[in-house]
Amino acid sequence: MKRHGITMVDKRVRDGSKVYSTIRDAILRLELRPGSIIDEATLCDAMNVSRTPVREAIIQLIADDLMIREGRSVRVAPLDFDEIPRLGEALLVSSRMIHRLAASNCTATQFIRIEEAMKAFEKGIELGDGMERSELNLSFHLAISQAANNRYFQRFYEHALIGNFRLARAAFSQHEVRIPGKPLDKDTQAHLQETCRQHRAMVEAIRDGDQDRSEALAIEHETLSRGRLQRLLFRRVSKGPKLTVGSIAE
């Protein structure tokens, strides 16, 4: 159940981590629009919780670069499409290192989680919409990040990954709206097939402990993701007005 665009927290689960996850998901799903002012009272009412867990969540979300503080106000971090090249650089560099470390440091338990996340993404391709696919894809990459077992590189990578996730959701939010029963378009089908192929190759390289192969696949995967994002943005700009923060939650 939702109130003010936010999923209400179950009365039995009101700990800070649950509140944090709920607000974080609302930001990633564009339910809380980039640049919008955060009102603590509204969030408390929407989730039926006290101010303390909300304030704790806001502090963590600011640290995660998902919110920003301006004087006494707090806003959802804005999206700047001019930052795409720099974000791509950060994601590429961090991804290369994370995949090398995952191939070297992944434990048996972590590998099982990576495989499960990969299979969940493949299963969810036809079952869910674009947002659900994006979340499953994010879960797969976060599982690899955790397998690197290096919190410094992990934090760098995950910040870039979340930033890319937000930009992608903003760009694809309208493009990926599906009519129930209507098949995916050929371009999306081809992209998802290649994504699955690369995911499986990544898993194999991590399983084999092949650091060089893992790094090469990280580069290939980032190129695939960046290319699709740039093609869609170019298509939208060529067909209409420039994409702005105010239009991202269409």
C-alpha cells in the first residue's frame, strides 16, 4: 500500500534499515523525483514511523549521494545528464577493479549468490517490466561487488553503479512502458540476450578465478550499457525537446 507515493512500512518492521530501504527504493524508482524537497513529516506519515528512523535514513542517503543538504532543506539528488561521460569513466574504472577482485576473492557462498542473481535476472526478463529488470540487473552487479571483498573499491563502484542506475531509469522510464501481453521490441530483445550472455561469461570467469577475463568482460559490459543509453538519449533528443530534470519521471 502506498501513501504520498511511498510504500508504507509494515507496522511490525519499523527499524532504520527498513525505512532506509523504502526511501532509497522510492528514489531509484523515481517516485521521489530528482531535485524534489524532502519533507520529514510527509515521509513519517507515508510510512507510519517516527522521525528518528527517517532522519537516520536521510543521513545515510546523503552519504550515498542520493540526497543532498542545502541549508536547512534536504533534496533528492538531482540528475545531470551532462555528467554521463564522467559517470561512465567512474563506472568503467571501478567495474574493472571489482571484477578482478571478485575473480580473486569470491567465496563459495558469494558465488552461489551471484549465480542466483544471474538466474533471477534471466527469469525476470519476460515476467516483469523495465523497472523490475533494472532492479534484478542491479542485484546481480551488487552481488559481484560484494564478492570483491574490498569495502573501499566496493563503495566507489556501488556509488557509480547507483548513479548509472538512476540515469538509466530516467532515460528508459517511458521507453520501457509495456502493454500487457505485448512482446518486447526487437532491439530490447537483442540487448537483453546479449546482457544474459555477458552475465554468464562473467560468472564463468569469476568461477574460474580468471582476473584478466573478468576485467575484459567488465569493459565489454560497460560498453554495452553505455551504448544503449546513448542511443536512447540521442533518439529522444532528436525527436523532441532536450531531456531535463523536470521531464525524467514521465
